[in-house]
Amino acid sequence: MVFVWMGFLNEGAEPDQQVQMETTSFLEQPYITIRAAGALRDNDGKRAGMMMIFEADSLEAANALVANSPF
């Protein structure tokens, strides 16, 4: 199945270098195929979160993946 997930930063939060490194590691996981992923921006162009389109065998597997997200 294909899933779309959006994760948001807390209001006023700015992703620092640590969050960027965690995001890279999160996206490099080898267990689930990620078709696309990218930053979400607010009206001022600041990063507000992330959207990802990915494949998973079940809703439970999809939930397990996003539970480990830094967002």
C-alpha cells in the first residue's frame, strides 16, 4: 500500500543540524520504500515540516515507521 505522511515542527521551532542528521538517517532506513520526501514550508518560506510518500505492507508498518521520525 502507498501512504502519505506529513510531520510538522512545533510552532516556532527551527530544525537545527541535529534534526537534519536525524532526518537523513530516518530517510535512509532500508526496510520501507520511500517514493518521495521533502520539506514543507510556511508562508515565509521557513521549514515547517516534512511530507513523505512511501510503501508499506500494512497500516501498522506505516505507523511504526513514522513513530521513529524526528518530526
